Amino acid sequence: MKNDISRVKDPVKETHDNIGLSTPCHTKEIPLWLVLLDNIPTLMLFVLGFLIINKLTTAGAVIFAFYTVFSVVWFWARICPYCHHYGTRACPCGYGVISSGLFARKDPKSFQKVFKRNLVVVFPNWFVPLGAAVFLLVTDYSVPVLILTICLCVIGFVIIPAISKLVGCKNCEIKEDCPWMTTNKKHNC
């Protein structure tokens, strides 16, 4: 039997076609180093948050750890299926491929609305550890907590946004559609 590559089915195209969508117009493959650059600081933020909250309560730190995982999975489930990068390697954080393996495709025309509505789920990953850090610095100051707090602030409020805006989002093919980039232009395929 002849091996005909043209008969190989594309699951992303089939998913899009099944719900009346065209194949994504953005298929540029993001290199692994960029995906890691986007995710390693976020993982560091989660670890720092755990360490800071653990200074207050171990149970709270464990709950925070579960919440960080929950918030990422929520993002994959509630935002990524609407993104134009769903099912492609064009997503700067790599979520497009992960999400497509776990959740069904949704209508990308709703991406901006869905993104804005669901992004709030990740905010506690930044602000709960910061609140715990401020509480610890006021009530039981220590140099280790100060160092953890400075690292949390630098990574969470300087490095992550800088990587997002200057590297990951800067070259993103759908930045005109993304509320994170604060533009309301429509992207035409």
C-alpha cells in the first residue's frame, strides 16, 4: 500500500471544521526556548508565593499550591480554547498545544470577551503572596522574608510583564486581538 501523506488527518483542522471555523491563520512555531522563557518565571513566582505563605501557614501554602495549578488549568479550559493559537505551536506560552489536548475548541470570535472575563483567576497568584509578605514584614520582619518579597516583586511585577510585553506578545501574530496587549483592533486572516 502506498503511503500517501495527503490522506493524513489534521485533528486541529478537523476540530475547527466541525464547529464551522476555518483552520487557524496563525501557525508560526514558537521555539522551545521562548516557551521556557515565558513559563520559568511564572513557576518561580508560584514557588516564591508558596515559600512566603508557608512562613505564615503550611496549610495555606498547600492551598496556594493547589490554587496555582487550578488557575493554570482554568486558563487552559476557559481561555485557550477561544484563542487563535489553540492547537498550534504559535502560542508564546505553549498553552495552545496543551489546551487542545484536554479541552474542546470554542469560537475564537469570543476570545476578547472570554479572556477579560476569566483572566481574574490568575491574579491571586500574584497578590495573595504579596499580601502575605506585607503582613509578615509588618508583624514579624526578617531579612529572609524581605529577600523573598523582593524576588517575588521583581519576578511577578517586572520580569513576567516585561517578558510578556517585550518578547512573547511583541511578536505574537494575534496581539491585535489580545486584551493583554490592550488594543481593540481586529486581526484579519
